[in-house]
Amino acid sequence: MFAGVEPIGYDSRVMPEFSFIDRFRQPRPVVGVLRFDGVIGRLGPLRRGLTLAGTEGAIERAFRLRRLKAVALAVNSPGGSPVQSALIAKRIRDLAAEKGVPIYAFAEDVAASGGYWLALAADEIYAAECSIIGSIGVVSGGFGFTGLIKRLGVERRVHTAGDKKAMLDSFQPQKPSDIKHLKSLLKDIHGNFEAMVRERRGNRLKGKKKELFSGAFWIGTRALEMGLIDGIGDLSGVMRDKFGNRVKLKRIDGRTPLWRRRFGFSAAFGGSPGLAPGLAAAPEDWAASAIAAIEERLIWNRFGL
């Protein structure tokens, strides 16, 4: 443009804040997405559940993303180990405080028991209308084989130093004192779970204590009425509402070494690893994993899934 000459219609006093092209040159906001799918805790020698050791790497990578605006948790878990639930949730909360990043949780089919504990790591929790939410309680289950070994003519021999060392042995009759001790432990864990719910949900809770912490579970719409969640919605829709249509959802998976992928081991940190070709598992490993698979199925079945 020649000096002193302005194009027709140009007014130097009126400039648009951003041109159409400039708007799309602006960095896109990023939301890290962590998926927690499956039973929480160790399931057996050949099966892997959600643990802090298996998820910590992905969690840390999510908080290192550039232009990070939030971290979203996609939760589809019927629960499991209260210890691993607490450890994972604490790691997420610690990093959220360190980075100053909000956390949002989204329940899919189910976020119950330990799965709901994971969701409590979020500042806001969302679910579908028919998601299963709650089960704020503690359960301990197992099998008893005393009748079986008697029919088989097997003699159980156990020697201990300490009269409580072999308590709750599946191959011995249950003792009232052992059951009393176990129930005391369950009560303590339940108290910790309740304290976590009260700390994270605060005055948003609307249900009665006897109902909220009974171990019962509800669908998403009822959970919203009780203050267990903050809204009905899905991950992509809620994130677009909060951060705009240009938000970039960056899913962070657990990294699996090349040799594990090559030989068929599961890459997802919620999956169950296969066995590499040519490697044989011990019979007791297969037996333990078969029992673990049954227990895992029973956990999902409690919620009709």
C-alpha cells in the first residue's frame, strides 16, 4: 500500500479483535482423558486389575500435557480393592493441586464401590441417566472348602506361631472370633470410605446417612437427586460446554513395552494380560486365575452387568 493511502472502507480507529484466520490460529485447549475400566486391584497371577503401579505413569503423563485445561476420568468400574482405589484417587488429587487443574469424572455403565471412590477424585462427577452409582460399602468374600476336602479324604495340616495366623483359612471351619475380627476391619474401611465421600461431596450430599452409606446403589438420575453426582452428561459433551467446541480430548493410555505388545500382552491398564506364546503357566496359577475370573464376574454381576 502506498504511503498515506488507505483502502476504501478502511477505518484505522475500528479494528476487529481477531480475524477469522487468527481465531483458528489460537491454541486449542487440551483435556487429558484417563480411562479406568475394570475391577480394581490384583485379580490373580495371570490377570491384572486397576492398580496405582499400573496407572501412575499414564496419570502423570496426563498432567504434563501442553495447554492442559482439565483432566477427565472415564470410569467404568464395579469396585475392588479399597487400598488401590484410595491410592489412585490420592495421586490424582495430589497432581491436581500441584498443577492447579480441575478434574471431571464421567461414569459409564457403573461407578460403584471402589469405582465411585475413583470418581471422588474429581471436582465434578457426571453420569448417564442409567449409569449405576454408589454402593458406598465394603464387602469381603471367599470360598470354603471344608466339606469338599472331607469328602475327598484330604487332611488339612496347618502349623502356626501365633494363634491368629491362620484365621479365615478356606480349608478350615470359620471361627466366631475370626468373623468378629473381620467385621471390625470392614467397619473401619467403611468409615474411611464414608469420610472420603463427605470430604469430597460436602454439602452437595442430600440423602440420609442411613441410605447413602448402606451399600445400596442407584441409577444416575437418582444419584443426582441425592447429591452423589453433579449432572447428567457425557465426557465429550460436557467438555465442549466448558471449554468450547475446539477443545482437544487427549486420551492417555498405559504404555506397554514393545516385547509385551509383540507377544500379545494387554496394553490397556485395565485389561487382563494374555500369556506369551511358548510360555507355560504353572497349574496353580491357572487355578488361581480361574477363581479370580469367577470372582471378577460376580463383582460385575452384582450390578446386573
